[in-house]
Amino acid sequence: MQWNELPYLTYADLFRQFALLMKSGISLNETMHILSSEDQDSESKAVLDKMASLMDDGKSFTDALEAVKCFPTHAVGLIRVAERVGRTEETLHSLADYYETQHRINKSVKNALIFPSTLILMMLAVIIVLISYVLPVFDDVYKSLGGSLTGFTGVLLSLGNFLNTAMPIIGIITGSIIVIGAIIAFIPSSTKAVKQIYRRICGDRGVNKKLNNARFAQALSMVLASGLPIEEGIELARRLFGDESHVKCRCDKCSALMNEGAGLVEALSEAEILSPSSAQMLAIGLRTGNADEVMQQITERMWNDAEESMEARVSKIETALILTASLIVGAILMAVMLPLINIMNTIG
């Protein structure tokens, strides 16, 4: 049986539970059976059952993780190397922190997109109602007073008549968009494909670049906390980005610089992964033997900076949408009211 990738929060919970039970001295085989018996989620329970069965047959923990094929490759690789150096528990905690952060960031992104999307729909609905239903009423009023709508207002009236005629088609198109959106939202493979297309189009700039750098920094933080060789850790961190070639180029540049003899701090700075202030903090951490703690602090700062940048961009979009909607609605009302005022003045 093959499973889809699990939600980020499920990964975080599983890795955290693995680490806690390991700390208590319970064997990993028994850990799988305990978690499986207590798990209420059918999919993760099935995964744990399969892992328990594999480990009962003699497979190691990492072999069982790899065999069920639902855990990310980079996570399995990181745990495998951590087992070799005796830092499995610390690595599991680091992975739990990583996936909790990913869940929080994804939730923030979704929440940030909901309001602008709703605002756009409301704005379009108001404009369509004004053009399609309100303007014809005023046109009847003008005709009863011996006038007519001309110029910009006449163009709007013609547009409203066209929209009324095309309303069945517009309804079909709108319904199709809603259905497609629902499919993308509720089918993981579709969501993943859309994300990949978005990343290719938007590239590695602005907020996306900050988010990518924060992801890489957190992976590097896990590497330092797990006691892995830096070069091996950078390769594991590189796997986080799948087919995002523009991000992998920066990771490859970092690896190439280190192979040429550059230090970690210099390589991360040259590859535009760390800012000068963060690089200075890491250099001090390396000198004092606290690199893993300093890297975790740098990671938290980078996530906060990325979230603030995302919120600032969303705020600008919201402001621009509100101003645009206000100007359009105001222009339509003025185009309707001014001729009416002129006619009333003429009659008066």
C-alpha cells in the first residue's frame, strides 16, 4: 500500500512523539505499537501499523520510515545520518520544530490570501450589480424626463446590457472557477502542482526569496544541532526545494564555495542566504561553540522577517483593492448622478 504525503502538522506530531518516547527509554518497536494504538487518524494509524510490522520483521527505524514512502526523503536522510552519530532524539525534535513552522507559514499564507480574494469577488459583484441593474433604472428615469445616457455613462449602460445577456455564460464560468478552486484546495497533488507553477512564475524574489532562505536556514539549524558534517547537511537541506532550480543554484553555489576553501559564513553570505548581520552572528556562534543555538535564533528572525514582509505586501494589496473599488464605484455613481442633476436643474 502507498500513502500520500501527510500534512505538515501530522509530521510534526509524529516526530515529536517519536522523540518523547525515545527519551523515556521505550524501544522504537514498542513506540510504533503504542502510537498506533492511540492514533485516531486512519491514514497516520495505517502508516504506524505498517512501520510497526516492518520493525517487528527486523527493519531499522529509518528503513521503516523509508519503506512506507510517505515521509520526505530529506527527513529520512537526516534521521539516518543522525542515527549514525547518535543524535536521533535531537534530530527528531528539530524536524518536529521544522514542520510546525512550515504548518504555521502555510496557514499564514492561506489566511493572507483569503481576505484579498474575498474583497475582489465583492468588488466585482458590486460593480456588476451597479452596471447591470442600477444603471438601467436610471436610464428609464432619464428617458421619462426626455433625456438619455450618453458618453461614459452610455458606455457603462451598454456594458451592463451585455453582461445581462451574457449572465448565463458568466455563471457557468464562475461556477467552473469555484469547482477548479475546490479541486485545487482539497486534492493534495493539485495543490502541489499549482504551488510549483507559482514558484516557477514568481521565481526567487522578494517574499519568496525570504521564505526560501528561512527554510534553508532552518534545515541548516537542524544539521548543526544533529552534529552532521556541514557539507552533508547542506546537501540534505538542498533536497527541501524539490525542482525549484533557482533556489538549488544558491545551494550549489554555497557548496561550491565551501569546496574551494571558503568558510561556512562566507559561503552563506556570498550565496545570498544570510544577511550581513546574521552572518556576523553565526561567525560569533561558531567561535564560541554555540553555532546550533545561534543558527536557530537566526532562523526565527528570518521566519519573522518573511512573515512581516508577506503581511506588508498583503496590506498593500488590500489597500490598493479598496481604493480601486471606491474609485470605480464613485465614478459610476458620479456618471449617473451628474446628468440627473443637470436635468433637474433644467426642469427647475
